[in-house]
Amino acid sequence: MLNRQYHKRVMKAALYLVGAGGERAATPTDLVALVFGRHNYELDAAEAASYLDAARVTRGARLPERDTAPTARRVKDAALPPAKAPAITVYTPADLSRCLREGGHLS
């Protein structure tokens, strides 16, 4: 039931943003802000874009053609080395016991 209610509320907000003919300029960021303000739902930009596209189609508007070729930015990002993993400290139960005995802090 919650998924249906979620969908209906987000879709109603998307329909409001695109207007009666589906021609009003609305961005995924607009939908994210509106849905968060009205319902305290957190959408990501891709989901918001999908809802806006669905709303435009529902209102009879044609979707703009999307460029499926990789852009220079995508190619540039693909050439970057992978990001370093963050340093994570794992404490064993023995470490915690020692810390409690000594009254110190984990560092």
C-alpha cells in the first residue's frame, strides 16, 4: 500500500510541475524539492527524471531525443583511476576490553 501511495504522490507532483500540456520546463531538481517539501520523500535525480518523463507522456507531450553516445565527460571520467577506499579501523573485542580497563578512548 505504501508503494502505491508513494507512486501516486510523486506522480501527482510531477504532473503538477509539467503542466496541463506537459510543456512546462521542469527539472528533476524541481521535483525532488517539491516532493521533499510536500511529503518528506527523498528521491534521487534519476528517479525524478523518470517520473517527469512519465508525466510528460501522460499529458501527451513528446519526450526529447536523448543522446546515447558517450559524451566527452563520460569518457574523461572513465579514464580516471579508481578512488582510494576510505581507511576503516576495525576494533576487536580484545581492543574494546583493553580500552575499558585502561579508561582510554579508541583512536
